[in-house]
Amino acid sequence: MAVKGIVEPQDRAENLNALRNLKMARSAHAFVRGNTIQFYDWLEQAGRTLPTGPDIWICGDCHVSNIGPVADNNGGIDIQIRDLDQTVMGNPAHDIVRLAVSLATAARGSDLPGVITARMVEQLIDGYERAMGSGRKEYRLVDRPSCISLVMKAATKRRWKHLADERIEGAKPTIPLGRRFWPVTDEERAELETLASSDGMQKLVTQLVHREDDARIELVDAKYWVKGCSSLGRLRYALLMRVSGLKELCLVDVKEALRAAAPRSTAADMPRDNALRVKEGALHLAPNLGQRMMASRIQGKTVFVRELRPQDLKIDLEQMGSDDAMEVARYLGNVVGRAHAAQLSRERRKSWLAELARNRPQNIDAPSWLWRSVVELVQAHEGGYLEHCRKYAGALA
């Protein structure tokens, strides 16, 4: 069933489950985005042997919507990975496959022919390999496609008032109750007050608004946040903060950190705390985001906390033309490749490139393991999506 209006805390679980099912039934692309766990289950069941890459921090959920403009602490903006819930130290091939499958389902949603999907996979790996190459940094970059440039232009123009218009209302700023924001309990409010007054939050908020470390901060409002698809069902809150003496407010996202579904290296040395794992992965893959995060606990559960910037946007690929699709695939492959390459020495990049160059069939300029994985996983996701729609058809009525 669709969730309408305000939902009280005691009714959250049932309504969140219904909302998640409804969102995932909207399109095959949405179904892929919301099924990280099933993605890795299907990848394992497919029985395909992926190349063994170097142990580095990977996104773990590297689909199209998890890449976009991300602001840093000094006013700069760059296209980076923007969601690191699933980050682990693992095999970079998993990010390549996940991104390729996401692009393939986006292409199908745009009614692009299969040959374009094949060319997108070729362009993705080309952009990725270029980022892994040697030589000066500018030679390893891919030109930004026009559709991505438009997103960057929009991000550059955005200010706090745009975020405020979307999230808060009234003469006395509050986060409005409704479809996206639900009430919190008294117990939750008390814990969020404690979090808001912590030394970690003090440091995070004051550095973001460039104030003295001893400036007093206050919690203006707090709501349970209904956001995303894969995150529905876990703890998530929106906090409206203010620094004393300033009119400008600060919006903070508090999100429960769960164990990652992405396979991790058995030899990797990672934080045991899931929130610290997310922050560490972000510092390596998306430093603009990692610098704006901290780890904490709510209701005995680990959470990571990040300040939201108006410039942080996702890339929307609901409708693409053939040329845009291939340019975007190459560019996004390069973005992910650069995030991976930044963690590797020149010799390790060279070794990984050699591994990627193996097994190129004559009819497609992409590794055979990647193309087979895309074909099999798209088939599995299509079947899973249709079965999901059949099961929850009543929610669509």
C-alpha cells in the first residue's frame, strides 16, 4: 500500500516495508538500486569467476544514482561517489559489474537497443582503464558529458535557501511533517539532543559553517526521515541545527550503519564498527564527503552522521539518448576508476590493468567476464522485478 501523510512511530515498520515495495515496483532500474543484497546473491549464484583485483576500498553499491556532485568544506564541487553504506575493502571488479548492470537497466528504461548497451559496457571499461593508466593526471581524465555538466552547473548555483525550500518551512524553521518526514518519539528526541550536544557534532557543525570551535550549537528540530529505497527500514533522522549568532541553519543526516553485503577481503584491516567503516571508505573514495562525516550511536545502534550540502545532487538517467548513454558510461567509469586508482601505486595500477585486458572477445571491446555478468544479472533482475511486481500488485492498484 502507498504511505500517505504522517505516520506515527508505532506504525513505522509496516508502512516503511510497504513504501519500499512500492518504490521498487516502479521500474526495473529502481528494483536494481534497492537490491544490493540480492545483487551479490545473484552474482555468486551465476558462478562466474571475476578477476581478482587488488584489495582496496570499493563503493560496494556502485549504481548510477550513487554518483554525483559532492561539495567539500571549502566551496569546491566534484563528481564523486556519494553513498558509501556498502563500502568495504574488497575486489574493485564488483564496483565495475554493479555500475555496468545499473547502466544496462537504465538503458532499457530509456528504450535503447541492446547494441547500445553493449557499447555502453565498452565505454565504461574504457573510461575506467584510462583512469588506471600512467602519465600525467590530465591524460587520465575523461571529458565531462554535456548532461553531467548540466547537473554540475545546477549544483554550483545551489545555495542554502534551495535546500531550505525543499526541507524546512515556517517563520520559525521546522522540518515539515508529511510523506518524507515523520514524528520522532520522546525517547528518540532525547537521544538526538544528546547527539546534537556531543563534542563530535560540535566539531562537525562548526567546521562546516567556518565558526570558532567553542561556538554554541543547538538542535532546532528533528524528524524521522523517509528517504531512499535500500535504506528504508533502518534508523534515519534529519536534524536541523543552528550555530549561535548565525541565521544560517545546517541540515544533518543521521543514518544507521549496517553490515555491508558486499564481499570483503579476508586479509583487509577494516574498522569493526560499521559507521567507522563507512567514514573510512568515504575518506578513500569520496574525500569531499568523508571530511563531512562522523560516527556515533543511537538506540544502541551505530550511525554515521553527515552534514547535507545544497550542492550534493544525484545524476538522473531516467531518459537517455544513444550518444548521451555512451558518453555517460565512459565518464562514470572514469569517476570510479579514479577513486580506485587513487589508492594504488603505479605498479599496482599497471598490474590491475593487465588483468582487465585479458579475455577480450572479438565482437565486443570489453572483458568477457564483464559482459557475461551483465547479461546474466540483467536477466536475473528482470525476472526478479516482474515477480516483485506480481507479488505486490495490490500496492499499485
